[in-house]
Amino acid sequence: MATKKLVVLGSVNADHILQVESFPRPGETVSGHGYRVVPGGKGANQAVAAGRLGADVSLIACVGDDDFGKRMINAFVKDGVQTGAVTTIPNTPTGIAIIYVDANGENSIGISAEANAHLLPELVEPHLSLLNSAHTLLMQLETPLITVEIMAKAAHLANKVVILNPAPARPLPDSLLANVTIITPNETETEILTGITVKTEEDAHKAANVFHAKGVDKVVITLGAGGAFVSDESGTRIITGFTVSPTDTTAAGDVFNGALATALLENKTMNDAVLFAHAAAAISVTRLGAQPSIPTRKEVEDFFV
Ligand code: ATP
């Protein structure tokens, strides 16, 4: 089990999920089934993945003062996520996502930040001391960018490992990338950040070099069912994932990131850490929902047997 500490900074969302045969087109109404509201948000998903997989993890985040926010804090504790830096914002709802899942397990998502928009530098400052005892900081882009930039700089200056999952996709300043140790974009995010469409291993190699030129040490481009492309001090390679029948790929990337961070904190090699993350993410895509789909440590270990 991990002894080095992980800090995750990011979003908490209530995911409203509806299963549909195919996504509604503009002006179209489609009938769905299986409506449910489940815990989600990239920050929360990644922290819960790390917690369920055995990491010593703290979450820096904001929830609303609604029932969902209260339930989330209790759920984090059950999943082993420390919540001392989760702030409840008065008179504000918890962040929400409206998610359609189609018959192929693909998703289409609209989000509203709500309480997540309050994760600003002045709110995070009292929790900066968490970084002192941490080894790794893991962040995404569903919360204000200015806070991500400040946290990356503080962590980099303190010689911490900074993992950035640049999702949802948006252009980023070079000054932020210079403070990132490991970047974990999917193919879409890679294209938006580097201008390179990833169709081949050669394309992934070129995109990775764009990140390296901006100061990122290690690049892990996730390729969905195709696994992941890795570029680090050992060279470049594709690490193949596991073949499963997908039910819902929501949060596959989040499970991958939480698991990758957990495995690296346990001193696994990059190759072994990516394989561990592939296994956790593969299990999650066979199940519906974000946090309900995240496997436990035992489930991942059994998956390898
Ligand atoms: P999402 O936005 O759906 O959360 P993502 O686009 O951020 O995911 P992907 O590259 O699609 O990230 O997937 C991340 C990881 O999840 C992959 O590297 C792989 O380990 C796993 N994964 C995703 N889809 C599948 C699949 N169909 N079968 C097996 N593993 C999968």
C-alpha cells in the first residue's frame, strides 16, 4: 500500500445520468431510461479512485450547501479520502453534470461549475500546507485555471510531482506546462494542446515532443480502448490496455489518473503503473456511472489473476 501522500485538487459534481439509444440531435427529444443521480466530477472521481485503490489521499475542492454536497463529504470519508480541505459554499449548489450514455457506452456531457467556481486562490491558500507533506499533486481543468496554475507552481517549487490531466480540453499557458511533471491528455486534449491529430504512434511521438519542449518531463496520452502512449526518460512506447465490453466509459480517464498516481506513489515503474491504471479503468468502463464504477484494490488485483 502507498505511504507517500497524494493531494488531488478539483471538481465535485452531481452527475444526472440518462441512458438513451442514441444522442438527441438539435431539436429532437429522445426517450431514455435508467435515470439516476450519482457522485462525479473529475477531481472527486480521481480522489475516490486513489482512495479505493489504497492511496493516502486528500481532496481540495468545493461543494454546495445542498444535500448532495453533504452526502458527498460523507461518501469521500467512506472511500478513504481526507476532506479537511473540502469547503462548503453557502447558498450555492454543488456542481452538476447532465450525462447521456448511448447504446455503445459512449457519453455526451454538459456541466455547470456552481460551487466548483469558488475554488479560487484565496480559498485554497489555507490548505497549501497540505503540499508540505505530500509527494504528488494531481489536478484537472474543471475548476478555475488560476488556482491550478498557482498550485502547480507551488508544488513544482517544492520539488513535488505534479500530474496534470488536462480535461476538459482547453488551451493552456506555457508557464503552467513548465511546472507539470506528468501530463495525461486523451487524444482530443492532445490535439487541442499541441495542434497534432493523433492517428498513429508517430503522431503521438510528435505531440509528446511538443509537451517535452514546454518542460513536461513525462507524457502519457490515453488512447481509449487502444491503451496509452508513454514518452519518458526510458523512451517511447504504446502500452496496450485490456479488452472488455464497455457499458459506460464515463470517468475512464479519471479512474486511469487516480490509479496511475496511486501506483507511482507505490514506486511502481511507469510501465507497471500504466498497466495497473489500465486494469482499474477497464473495470470501470464495464459499469455505469462515475464513482459507482470505480473498482476497489481487491477488484483490480483479482483482475490480474
Ligand atoms: P473519459 O472522458 O471517457 O473519462 P478519456 O477520454 O479521458 O475518458 P480514454 O483515453 O478514453 O480517456 O480512456 C482512458 C483509459 O481508460 C484508457 O487508457 C484505458 O486504460 C481505459 N479505457 C477507456 N476505454 C476503454 C475500453 N473501451 N476498453 C478498455 N479500456 C478502456
